[in-house]
Amino acid sequence: MRAPRTIDLFAPADLPARNAPCPTVQPVAARSLSPRAIQPSRAPLWLGVHVPELSGEAQQGTPRSLLALAARAQRFTPRVSLAPPDGVLLEVRSSLHLFGGVEGLREALLGECAELKRTVALAFAPTPLAALVGARAERPFMVLDAAQLTGSLAPVPLTALRWPQESIERLACLGVRTIGQVLRLPRAGFAQRFGAMRLTDLDRLTGRANDPRERFEAPARFRRRRELSYESASHAQLAAALRPLLDELGGFLTARQCGVLALECLFWHRRHAPTRCELRLGEPQADAQRLVKLLDERLRTLVLPEPVRACELRAGLPVSRRLHSAGLWQPGERGGRAEASGVELIERLRVRLGDEAIETLELVPDHRPEAAWRRAAPGACAGAASAPPPQDGPGAQGARRKAPRPLWLLPAPRRLRQHDGLPRYRGALYLEGEPERIESGWWDGRDVARDYYNARDARGRRLWLYRERERPHRWFLHGVYG
Amino acid sequence: MNADSPRPGVAPSRPQADPRLERLLAHPALWRAGAATRAPVWPSGFASLDEGLPGGGWPRSGLIEILPARFGQGELQLMLPALAALTARPEARWCVWVKPPLQPFAPALATAGMVLARVLIVRATDRGRRPAALWAFEQALGSGACDSVLAWARHAPIRQLRRLQLAAQRGNALGVLFRPRESARENSPAMLRMALEPRRGGARVTLLKSRGGTLRALDLTWEAIRREPLEAS
């Protein structure tokens, strides 16, 4: 799961500071753009949350429990940022008065974390990095005024900065073990020895450089319930009742430029357990009209045990959607591609007939007729397959064979009666041409050893028969030329 | 319409025609009965068949019916060259097979030149009152995502056929309905209806209904298939 993020537009721009070529010039550039100069209101106050349990885990992406914590933290402020793998940052200056000051907010947040069964360390600081470092320091850290920040950071060990181990060790060799000591080093020399990034870290820590943070946005799911004014079991009425919900869902998804891949409808009854009706889509979908159509088809096949009192729509997780632009040409015209309605058709057929009812065919390089093809799911996008695939793959070698093949294959070979050693199928059969021997498959247990014949029946149909090579030499019908 | 009347859709060739008459006939304000029914067509792949079909091929949109005496007498072979050419176009749409009676054999289709990635097979099982196969047939025809749709039906009420014909025109698709020979007695709104009898190495096609064309019998041989890429419309 990946949370969509946006850059926090309210954070002051830091481009001049970040792009400054020479670190020695940087403080001047940063000071001219200091947050206080830009923000007319009060300076920000960051609350750093450190979850020690997550620190050791070296895992890909953001841990799920951190996302849950960030989602809970949105109760306190809209400006929540993730600091993976084990930190969350909240900008709380404007929320302080709502929660009874720093102490009240702290208590409330600790309560939320207790509900999530997480022990956390909290720290308040005027810069986000200082709040994180303070929380990691595992001692009470609360700095509300920027003027006290440097002094309060001084005793914090350097390891809280999470610099590379090699830098920490080199600094330790110099006798530098705390943040206060490193802040006293000459700037130019420090940048030269340890890199400009380390100096930028220090500037961000003390508020000399701006530190923009990506804002966390919780992935929201759509869920609406509607009580019917009368109990109904009619599909048309249920579809009509769901329509406004779907319209709302369409608006919800459009605003986020997202689509859903799965929808679930619940129909609540008086006595029975609610009936579930699931809809799975081929591609992320946000078009309410199309959803209405698909759901309408699905409802027709739904069996309700009892009239419905209320219906509820639960959308799956919104996923980002590829936006299509309408083509200049009509589909099928010159230059027009097979368009997305190919997907729409497949979805509609699937909804009504079941997922397995729609398939396409693929060649398999095998000599046995029953193993020379397989069923495949149709391509997700009709346009993707519009270029004909090259026909010279391994499967096409069988196709290019000279021996004729029937257009129809029987689902299973059909045993034929015999008369004087010759097969009969609704009358006598006339064998034509030379037999073709197919002997293959000893390696996978479906060994065949057959002599295939073309035959013509009394009505002029061409059939494809085989005779088993082994005793008792039975005859089977396997294909029809059509 | 007797046999001497000019075949619609095919430019009448009369070497001794009066040039003044030709000029008059070329006038845009003049409508001729045959030309009025001319619709765009796909070549069938059989020269003798193209000659006998109105417009010179299978209609690009509309319903046609093929009535073989028995299943498997060459009715699919008859459609195959056109279907293969349709799927091989770069702008090809789906070629849908609704509830085929047996398993279409992929290697044979590939040998005939069909692009299998464009073939869609629908296995419809009836649920409820309305037959699922005819419903799927109509959906595919009207969707605009298909070049050709094939279906097999024993009984098809004329109201249903009318809906299919309209859906095919709406979706700009060629609908092919394979029905038993007995259905020839029933009425049908299809554009073309043809009976099929097997001949040695080919088939005899008898046109039972041909909108804008003449009714006649044509002999085909399977060897005489022309394979050429289709011109885009």
C-alpha cells in the first residue's frame, strides 16, 4: 500500500538554499528567506513521533502500522508527514489551543498511540528535523521557542541524526559526540570533510535552512449507505436506489483522479444476513455511467432471499487511473484503434456470464492436438493487441505445418463403432489420403500414439479421425473440418 | 428482377453503351435502385462468391445467416478467409464467437491466418428466461468493439433477429448467424441468407435472400481462396 502524497505547499520554498553552490554562502541565502520572513503568522511547531519498535525493521516502503499512526494523527492537524521507517511528524502550532496546549495534545496523542498498542517517544521543536532527533533521543525534549533550540539540542548524541556510521566514527575520532559539539565546528571545513549534505542537515536542524516535508494523505475509501423508503426486491428499483450512490462515487473518484477495481454492494434485509454483490473491473474505473450499467447487469443475476431495506456501497481502494483522451477517428476507421469499449464489452459479458465465460486462444508448441492450444484471458486493453503478433514464434511452427487441421476439435475424442475394422459414424466413412502419425507426450504422462485420418461421411462432411496404434486399435473421432 | 438486369454494386460494363447515356447516368442527382442499397463490404476471399454477393462481398455491418444442412459442412470455411483478413488488420477489433458448438481449434485458425489475440470466445450458459447466447450476441454486435460476431442458434424468434440486425448496424459489425437448414422457412430480417451444401473440395452456396442483389447459386472451391490484406475503409 502506498499512500498518495503531495508536497506541502504551505512550507516555504527552499530552492535557493538547496541549490546554493557553495555552502559558505548558504546561511546568507537562507536567512534572507527565513520562515519567519515569509510566514506572516506564528512560527511552526513540529511534533515528532518516534516508534522505537519499528526502528530495527529494515523493510521496503512504509510500514503499515506507521500509515495507521499517520492516519490517526490527522485528527490533530492536516499537516502530517511520514518519516519512514519509524517516525511521523505533525505541525501542531495552530492546533494547540484546540487540545489544551502542549500537554493536552501530548496526552491525546499518547492515547491514540495506546489504542494502536504502540509505545512512542514524542518531542516538540520548531523544526521538523529537530523534533525527530529529539524524539529519537529518548529523553524529554520540548522546545517551543526557536531561540532555545540550539541549546537544547547540544547534549543530544550525534547518533540521533542517523548519519552514516562512517561519518559518526570519524567525528568520534575528533572527539565530537554530541550535536552541540558538531555545531561548533567551522562550517566550511565541515562541509569539505563531511559533504554539503551533512551541513544542510545541520542547517535544517537548527532552522537556518528550510525543510519542506511531503504531506501525508490517508487513502480514503468510499462507503455510503442508503435506507430505502420501502422494502423492495425489484432489480430495477434497487438499481435506481444505487444510482445516486454511484454518482457520488464517480464524483469522489474524479476529484482524486482515481478509479476503483472492485465494488461491493450490500443489501440489508429484515431477517436474513445481508446479501453481498461484488463487482470486479478490468481496469480502474471512475465513470458513474459505466458502473451503473455494469451493476445493473450484475443485479439481474442476483438472487435475493427477502426484500431489501437498505443498500450500502463499498468501493475498493482508489487506485490511480490512466486518463484516456478521446480519439479523432471513430473506432474501426482509418487510423482509429480498437478502443476501450473492447474492455467495456468484456466487462459486461463477464458480469453477466461469469469471469470464466470469456476467453481467447493461444497456441502451444505441441504436436498433440489437445495440447497444441490453451485458453487465455483476453488482453486487458484492446488497443495493446492491435498490432498483430509475429506469427513466427515456436507455436507458429505447428501452424505452418502442411498437414491440414480441422477447424473444430471435439472436447474429448469420441469412440467410433467399427465394422470390418473400419470406423462408422452415422453411416459408412470414406477415408481419404495418407494417415498422419502423431506420437508424443511420453514425458508428461499423457502419451499419445495415433494415426490420424481424414474421412468423409455420407453427408459430405469432412472429419478428422484417429486410430490408436496400440491394441485394440480403437477408432476415435477428434475433429470436424467445418 | 431478371438475370439480364445490371447487378447492383458492380459497375455495368457495356462497351457499346451510348456515351450520352453514360454521362446522364453519372449525374449526381440521378439515383439508381441498385446503387441505393450499396453498402461497404469486405471481400469474402472467394472470387466467385464476391461476384454473386450484393456489393461484391460480405456487408461490413449487418446480420447474415448461413444455413447448412448439417453442422460442419463448410459453413465456417466459407467465412474464414474474411474473418482472418479482418483480424489481421492493424486496426482490427474483436472477432467474437458466441457459444461455439465445439472447441475452435486454434492451430487451424492460425494456419488460416487468423490473429488469435483478436479472437474472443464467449461460453454462454443460460441463466434466467432470456437465452444468454443471443443476449451476448446482441451485446457484442452493438458494442462497437467487434468487427465480426459469430453465433450458432437453433431457434431465433424474428423479433430477436430484428434486434440483432439493428444492433449490428449500430455497432458497425458483421454478425453471422449459423442456423439449421429448416429455419429457411421462417422469415428473417437478415441482409443475406444462404443455404450451403457440401461439394467435393468446395461447397455450393444458394442465396435465399440477398438485399439489393440477385438470388442465385454459386459453386466454390476451398482451394480458390485469395489471401490479401484488407484495405482500410
